[in-house]
Amino acid sequence: MADTTHRFLPYQGVRYAQSETLQRSREFYQYMDKRRTLRLFSDEPVPKEVIENIIMTASSAPSGAHKQPWTFCVVSDPDIKTQIREAAEKEEYVNYHGRMSEEWLEDLEPFGTDWHKPFLETAPYLIVVFKKSYDIEGEEKRKNYYVNESVGIAAGFLLAAIHHAGLAALTHTPSPMNFLQKILNRPDNERPFLLIPVGYPAEAATVPDIRRKGPEEVTVWFEAAS
């Protein structure tokens, strides 16, 4: 029996012929496989509307009970970017000089990273993704569900949209990240999830020579017997 308590709308998805579906899936994979994490950014300006569109793409992601438990803080102010860089480098210095295990440091060696984070000032935009464990409606707290999962999916949409726009990004996670909440004056129900510099690649930018796992390494099939 149909549920008439809440309003539903006809689904208006797009369906393609099987051959086009195959082609589109292959082309999208090949395009996304060119996405790389970048640490060398140009300071070339990016139109604000591009960032707005990217964020709204991220905000179209599914979420637990459709709570949309995220806030995207966009920083282009040079003074605030400097504050963020100084605070991030302070935490990262401690990480690289004691917090991180020897195994962790060894795993990071191929990437040539250290505690210096100049990209936090060079990239024209920093997008700071905050997760909300609850919403505040008047004097009432309203619980959110599957917050980490929901915000993680939205972050994935965000990275895909950034790449689709021809821009580069870095998923930066200085730990701990509470300084972002303080610098950006965010409310108690928001906690930093990701710090993402966004912009064009620097001229002659390079990336580590690494490989992604193949399909046989990341997929397990359970198919009906023929």
C-alpha cells in the first residue's frame, strides 16, 4: 500500500543505451584516473562561481536521513590563510618530530612531504569541510546520523567536481585540526573534517611516481554460477 503521509515525486533519472552506458563508465574512469593529489599550486585566481558550483555539487551527496551534516568554509583572505598555515605547520612539526611512528614516516617518504605547508597560502582557495554531529534549531539540538560516512561521501563528490572543473586539490589533514574551528569561529556542533587547497597546478608541477591498485586488488566478485 502506498505511503501517503509524505510527499513523493516521480524519479527523473537518466538512462542510456547499454553501449553508451559502457562508454560513459569507461570514459569517466579514464578521466578520474588522471586525478592526482597536488602540493604545488599556482596563485592564479579561480572564479568564485566555479567554487560555488563545486561546493553545491558536493552538497548534492546522499546523507543519513537527508540531514546534510556539513558546512563548507571557503577561505581566500590572505591573512586567514596565513593563520591557517602557521597553525597547521605548528601541528605538523610536532607530528614529524615525534607523533608519527617510524613506519608512518617511512610510508610517507615516497611523497617527499615534511611539515612545511606553503600551499596553504599559495592556493587561491582553501575549502575547509566541517562535519556536524547535530543541528541546532532554536534552543533544540537535533541529532544527525552517519555523520562521518555522509561527510566522507560529500568530500568525494567535492574532489570529483574539482577535478572535473580542471582544478587540482590536496586532502590535507593536519592532526589535531581544532585550530580550524577556532580560526574560522565555527560553532560547537561543527568539527573540522578536511582542509582542501584548491587551484590551478603550478607551472612545471610534479607528482610522485606511484601506481594505483588494479581491479584484481580492489574487487571481489560474488556471481551466480553459470
